[in-house]
Amino acid sequence: MTRPPFPLEQVGPHELKLRQEIAEFDLPTAVEPCPDPVTILLFTNRSGSSMVAEHLRATGRFRGMGEPLNPGFMLSEMESAGVASLHAYLRSRIDRNRAGDSLFGMKASLQQVTMLLRAGVIPGYFRDVRWAYVQRRDLVAQAVSFVIASQTRRWESFAAGSGQGAEYSFEQIRRKVEALSMQNAAINAFFSVLGVEPCRVTYENFCLDPLAATAQLATRLGMPGARVDTAALRRRKQRDDTNAAFCRQFRAEYLAWLLARSQ
């Protein structure tokens, strides 16, 4: 029986597309390594990573902290910058908006990070990667958040969305809980294979005191003394009564579903 592919071993469609579009994707051996350290923040969807990234950026000690490896954005920026190689594109992102004692960082999914591995960027070009990993303890709440956002198209607290309400779906939430469990396991396996212990951020703990948590994370990433400029923050927690109701309903239905499996 063929086992389903483990997420760590999958080559994503984004990588396949970028390899077709970018003339020089893999790192040539003659290219000098990037002299700058880089922060890479791994995440799963709706883990709170955008809030963590925004807080880091609001300290003024971290620049970037977006998702520059998303194919549409990446190809558009490469065309604008007139670059034709992956390493030149990454160099252009690192050099963008340099200011004082700041560190470039990016958010990346597991498939995007393994893409950089296969391209030779890690460790051939990025020699000093400071890893962080944002994880949510409550997978049910994370799955519910994803399902609601995907239905309403409201991925950020300041976004208008589609204007349509969310509809409860046991199966959509169940599948997302399963997928998130697999993705988290794969990310932990990735760090274990690399022999790296990342700076781990638990979203629920971060939300208890975001300013203190940001300062602590910045220190662990090599930027001590960082303080958040709260005027630069836009994101707010999106959880509301709908999220809570969906979580309650799913937990009750899932437990009943589990108990009925032996019948």
C-alpha cells in the first residue's frame, strides 16, 4: 500500500511554477554567499504569524517580514527590479529599505523553505539563518479561523472581505485540523533533520503580552533592546462569537464522531 506523501517530502506547485519562470533558479557555485544574517519565520496558515511579524517590524529593528516567496509577488518584483535569478532577487529584497541596525526577515511556509534548500540558497547563499517558528496551541481554533477566513475572504482584521457570513462545515474544519497536524509534524521534522532549534513562538502565549514577547523574541534573534512602536500596528485579533460557536460545535460533533467509529 502506498503511503500518502509526508508534507516535508512534497515539492509544491509554487516551486514547480517558479522553476519554469526563473531563468537561473538554482544557486551557481560561483556566487558569493550573502554576508548578511537573515531571519526566516516558519508558519502555518492562521497561526498568528502575521501578527508576530508585524510586531517585529514595528520595532524598527526588522525590515521586510512579509512573504516575498509567493510566486505572483515574486515574479512581479523580479520583473520590476530587472533580475533573472533567484539569488539576485533575494539580494534585492535584503537591500531594500536598509536602515540603521536592522535585520532582514521573511515569513515562509515549509514548502517555500524546502524550495530554498533544493535551490542551494540554504546554506549556500544564506549562511546565517535565524529561525523562528510560530505555532498555535489550539488547532481547532486555528482550523476554524482558516475556514471562516477562506469563506469570507477576510484574511486580515483590516480587510473588507466579501461581506458574506461564514457557514459552519464539520468536514472542512476536520480536514484542516488533520492538515495542520501534519504540517506541524513536518516542520518539527524539518528542524530536527537540519539539527536546528528555532525560536519557538506560541501564539496564545504571545497574545498575553505582545510587547514583552516581541522584545524577548527580538533578543533571541540577535536584536536586543528592541521596542515596539504601537502606532505602527494595524492588526487585531479576529476571533469573535462565530469562531467560538464553531469551535464548540465542532468539538462536540468530533467527539461524537470518534465514539461512533467502533460501531
